[in-house]
Amino acid sequence: FWTTNVQMEPEATEEPEDLDSESALLQALLRSRGLPADMCAWVVEQQPDLEEEDLVWKVLQSMMDQCNDAEAYTVEEVSEEELAELRQDELTVLQCCFPEDGEFCIVDDQQLELRVSVDGHLLGTSLKVQLPSQYPNVCPLVLLVNDQLSEDAKCAFHWHMMQFLVSIRGQPAINQLHAWICDELPVHFPPPELEKKSKKKDK
């Protein structure tokens, strides 16, 4: 009798598929925050072990780096002590400007949350802010939060917002940003009924 040695192939592991699924889920979650798909994919690929919130800040940093590269700028050299004093002074001003419960929150020494003073279909808009150690000489990272706006709409506004932040680099930015957003949001995202009327006129 002839005998043959048959080598059994190892069973295919599900791990790569699971990893791909997890990566795809993370990218989808990041895109739902209004972040660009290409940068979401790149950041998740580079640092797949980070939590979702940490990945959000990484993507925002990549976006801000791209905005900074497009602009030539100089800022006055300021010592670490002066920067810390500027940041503390700004936080004090913000607490006075937004005294109502839930309007303004200092999460920790680097992160803030601020409710945007808009009404109607934009009600519920807020900002999550991360202040780099060199802020205000370095632009803050800001995430616009609004569940009513589409991913693409928020993504476009994030780029627009970063260009504004670059234009005021070196200055206390949060109060200025809040005022700017209150003006810009209704222009970029008119009430649905106005948007429908505008589309009918275009036709």
C-alpha cells in the first residue's frame, strides 16, 4: 500500500479580518465627526491602538499642520511663563463671558468644552478644544460637534475654521472663534426651509 504524508493546512485565522473590521469602524466613527476620510485612514493605519478620542485629536492635528504649511507666519517669541499666564488670563475671561451652567467647561489643563450661542436648527452646537502647550503661539485644535449636520458639511467647516485660527495665531483665540462661529454657522448652514427655497430659485 502506498502512503502519502498529507500536511494539513492551518485553519485560517479570523484576526486579520477582525482587525480590518475594527479599522474600518474607527475610520467611520472619525468621519462621522466631520473629519476627512483620507486623513482618518492614515491616522488609524499609523496608530491603530489609540482610543477614538485620541485619534480625533491626531486627525485634527494633521489637518492643522496642513493649514500651517500653507501659510507663512511669524509670531513673537514668548517665554513659557508668559504663555501660561496668557492662557490663564483667557480662561478667566471665558469663565466670565460664559457663566451659565453647561456653557463653558474646563475638562483638564489642556481641554475645554464650549457651547455655541446659536438657535434654531443649529441649537446644540458645541466645541471641543485642545490647547497645545505653546498656545496661543500655536493654534488650538477645535472639533465642531453637531449631530444635525452631515459629515461633509462639518468637514468643510472644519477646514474653514482652521484657516480662521491660523489667521489669528499668536492671539487668545477661543472667544474670537466663538464670535466668528456664531456669525459663520448660519451663513454656511441656513435653515432647511431657506435652503430648499434657494435650490428652487437656482432651478
